[in-house]
Amino acid sequence: MGHKVAVFDISVIRALWETRVKKHKAWQKKEAERLEKSALEKIKEEWNFVAECRRKGIPQAEYCKNGFVDTSVRLLEKIERNTLARQSSLFKERDKRSSPFVFELSGEQWTELPDSLKEQTHLKEWHISNTLIQIIPTYIELFQAMRILDLPKNQISHLPAEIGRLKNLKELNVSFNHLRSIPPELGDCENLEKLDCSGNLELTELPFELSNLKQVTFVDISANKFASVPVCVLRMCNLQWLDISNNSLSDLPQDIDRLEELQTFLLYKNKLSYLPYALLNLKKLTLLVVSGDHLVELPTALCDSSTPLKFVSLMDNPLDNTPCQDGVEVMESERDRQCFDKEFLKAYIEDVKERESVPSYTTKVSFSVQL
């Protein structure tokens, strides 16, 4: 008996496979559409994007806005360009710091400035921080080329009157020291653009002579004991940034609108119960931050979303400090806490500036742990 062979028409087989191929392509198309709409696919895309950003060292704040990840390629390219630009500026700043015109000093082993410094009158910048230095010598008047005095986090208790002889001085940072007063002679530094006296804890006023500083655009006197906005500050006609947070203000002057160029106004951690309508006259004001715990009256226009002003009300709940028998330790812990608080709010404010809108209020919770 021979083999049995099944014979088919080849056209039938071809039609069968063409039908199967069409069905498979239709299924592939449908599956692709489903994956495109699938949340899992979007999560996978975001995860890969986040992983790529982390691999390239890009901070989360750059690609995550209001809790949403922007996975656009353009954003990634823009972030990479900005990161490279920042790195380039850091390298330039580092090279600048290594310049023979820049003096740097840091470390608690320093209780006074080196004697050799007196001979280096060609210097244009001093960067002195985290030392135990208490006095800035009077021979500072010899440094006529001085442009930047960066003296944060030392033990400085007094600034010499001779500082007023530095006619080219543009920046003065004496934050987180032990100053109780500012010499009126500083008002002679008519080219000064930036003044930072924050964190001294005991400053209560600024001399009226500082009214002469018409080029100042930045003033930070936060974390002190000011009961009102200094008169001299109100006369700084080019002021753009004013931080008077964490003081003892109970109200604002009615002529606060004299600061026509003001763009950023930080008032949180004061005891303000109302905000004057004069604030509405500050047409260039784009960011106003206050503590809302005591506020009972404020112009409703401040909260109007149609204006460019970002109004932020912080709801604070500070804990009482644990009593300490050693007064020095209390002051140091307070100074450290103020410094940390300032860094936290600085990061928060930078984030707020980047947002298209701001929260109606923010509650900041403080806590401590004792071992």
C-alpha cells in the first residue's frame, strides 16, 4: 500500500496565512495603542527619565515641578546646558578665588588675622568664615581696592569706623557674628550694592547715615531684634531684595511704598497682625512671604491670582527651646538653629519662585530628638 499524500490548492494556503498576518498586525496596532494610553508605560518612561537625570547628577527640583515629572527631551537638554553652565561658573569662581587679589581664611584655629595680611593692600576680596576672630583691625582702611568683604560665621563683635574709607566696596557680608551695632561710617561706602547683617541676633537698628547708600539692591537683616523697618532702608531707592524676617516687627510703615524697585520682600517670623494697603503700590513686587499666624487683616488684592505677585503665608509652630544652664550653649544653639532655618527657607523660596503658582499657605513643622 503506497503513501497517502494530501493535496491542497496553493491559493487556499496563501489566503489562510494572509488572513493570519492581517489579524496579527491588527493585534499589534491595538496593543501599541493600549500601551500608549497605559499608565504603566508612562510610569516606565518617567522612571527611565528620572534614572537618566540622576545618572547625570541633575537635581530633582529641576525636573519635578509640583509633584509632576516633565519627561520632555527639550527639558533634559536644557537642564544639561544649565548644569554645564553652572559647573563652568563654579570652575571660574574657583579660579577667581585662587587669584592673587583674593584672600581666604577658615577654621577655628584662627583667633586673629595673620600679621602678613597688613602688607597685602592690593587685595580686592576677603573671604573669612568659621573662625574665632573677634576684631577687624583698623588697618583695613589701607585696602582701597577692596570690593568684597565676606565675613560670615565668625565671632566679630565690632566693625571699625575705618570701614567707611573703602570707597570701592560693593558687598559686605557680616552675617552670623556677634555685632550689636553697625558703624555710621559705613554710609560713606556709596558704591555698596549688597549688605548682609543677618543672624547677629542682637542688632536693633541701623544708623541713619546708611541712607546715603543709593546703589544698594540687597539688604538682609533677618534674625535680629528690629522692632521696625529702619528709616535708612526706606531711603534706599534701588532696593530690590529686603529680608527682615525673624525680628520683632508688629507693623509696617505706611510709606513702605517708597521702595518702588522692591521685588522680593521677606517678612516671615514677625508679629504682624495686618499688612498695609501701601504694599499694593509696589508694582514690581513679585514675592511676598509672611507668617500668617497673627494676621487678621490684609489687602485681598494680595491674594488675587491675576496679579504677578506670589503671596506666601507661612504657618509656623516653633517648639520652645529646652532650658540650658550654660548661657553660651543657648546662644550658640540659637545661632545654629537660625542658620539652618534660613537655609531651609532659602531653598523653599527658590522653589516657590520657579512655580507657576504657590500654595495658599505652608505649614512648617519643627521637631527635635533628645538622646
